[in-house]
Amino acid sequence: MSATDPNLLAQISEDYYLNKLSFGEISTKYDVSRYLINKYLTEAVKTGVVKIEIATSANRNSQLEQVFKEKFPNTNCYIIQDDTTTSATEDLISNYAANLVVKHLENGPHIVGMTWGDTMYSLIDAITSNPLDQIKFTQFVGENMKYNSTAGSVRIVERAAKKVAGEFLTLPAPLYLADDAVRDGLYEAVSIKQTIDLAKQMDTVLTGMGTIASLESIAIWNQNINRLFPNVKLGEVAGMIYGRPYDINGNILNVGSDKVVGLDMNSILATPKRIGVVRSKAKSKAALGALRGGFLTDLVMSESLAYRIINEETE
């Protein structure tokens, strides 16, 4: 069959988009290179064999975005108008964030650091693009140990890489280690050093936003929370980002006693593009603290959350 045979394009497209076969599986099935698979999928879209449509488009609240631009000039805020139900609004946020990420990643190459959680899982699930060239996904902090969830950190980077036919590296270590000597020694392990070295080169971060309650829901951390945050007053924690607690004014609360395995905060905040997504309108304090702390360059959220942030900010 020739490269432009519509039957071949349709078969490969069906296997990739509908049957969810990986590039490796398609390569073996059709005896073609990964380069040609990418070429065929692109050609399938251009010739109309494959049509990619977004079922619902998100409308943004431009007036509210202008308010946030004046209040938080260091973060680009994308405020999605609420739909009739919470779940529909969450889908709109995920779809918009996915499109924002794809548009950014299309101009590769990129090294992308990812955190974990249902929001990141939904963002990846919403990506409906052709394979993206020269994208590497990496963990930059350890595993959150939420093993009963498909939204754990190891699974997230693997799923993201498979979705866009990219590469990925994991960080085979827990998110926290209370023993400073053990944690420092861990960085000498070959598998961990390889991932950390790549993470130091990342130009993009994709992250959700947590709370102390979400951390306490994981038994191992809840049982040792005083050892992990020895000098932190838990009542002052407005949110969690990159594994670190911060207050509503954007101050990291464990600067002198950081137990995270992974990149330090200064290295993370030096990443040029840090895209955050928040779907829960209950995270107004966490979002306000993150905006005040300048932890993100871009933030996608709902207008109901945005209004709550303004109320928090004026109190």
C-alpha cells in the first residue's frame, strides 16, 4: 500500500484514536516506522480521513480576567464561564486547559514536568491532538503514594506520554522522606539522578492544586504529618503545590525543613511555563495563595472560583 492510501490512513487512525494502540504496537502491526505513523496520522487529518472536533467550547469571562490581570499581573488567568452543572463546568475547564497545553507543546521540543491528581488525569484525557514531536514528560517530585488511584504521579506521566506518543521518566521514590541524610543519599541513585537531571531542564510544568486535607487522606502521610512538617502550623496551610504547604499570602511554610524528594522550589519556580488547573470551586484559599505567591505563570479556573477568590482577597 502507498503512503497516501486512504484505507491505510483509516486503519492506522482507527488503531491509534479508537483502539488506543501505542506507536510501538502500530509499528509492529503494519511494519512501519514511528516516523511514518506520525506522518500518516497527520495526513489523515489533513485529507479528512480523520476529523477532530471539540463537542463543547468554553466561553471565557473577559471582564473578570481583566480584574485578575490587574490584581495578579504575574499570572495569566483563563476564567471559564460556568455551565449548568458542576460536572459540565469541570469538563469545560479540562477541555480548555488541554487545548492550551497542546497549543503550547506543538512548538517542540519540550521537557514537561507533571504532578498528580484527578485534575491532571482529566486534562490528559481531554487531549485530542495528533502526536506531538519531541516531548518528554518527567516527574520532578516523588510518588504521592496514592496507589489505589489511577491519578497517581507515576501513572500520570506514563499516560501523558502515551497520549501524545512522547517519552517519560519516573522518579522511583516517595514524595517525602523525613530523614535528611537518607533523602540526600537517595539522589546518588542512578535511576533517580537520571530523572532529576532531566527535570532540571524542564521548560514546562503542569500541575493541579491541593489542600492539607488531600494529603491527610493518604494514610502514610497522615500518620507522619508532624515529622514531615515539623515547624508548620497546619491551620495556616491554605494549599499545597509541588508537595509544599503555603499560606494564603503565598508564603511557603516549610522552607527551612523541606522533606520533599525532588527539585527544590527555586528550581521549579525558574521553569518558564507553569500551567495550573483548578476545577474545584472549594479551593479559593489555595488558589489565592498560589496567585499571591507567583507559583504559576498560567491558571485555568471557573468563574465561580474566581468570584470566591475576589471575596477572599477583599476580606
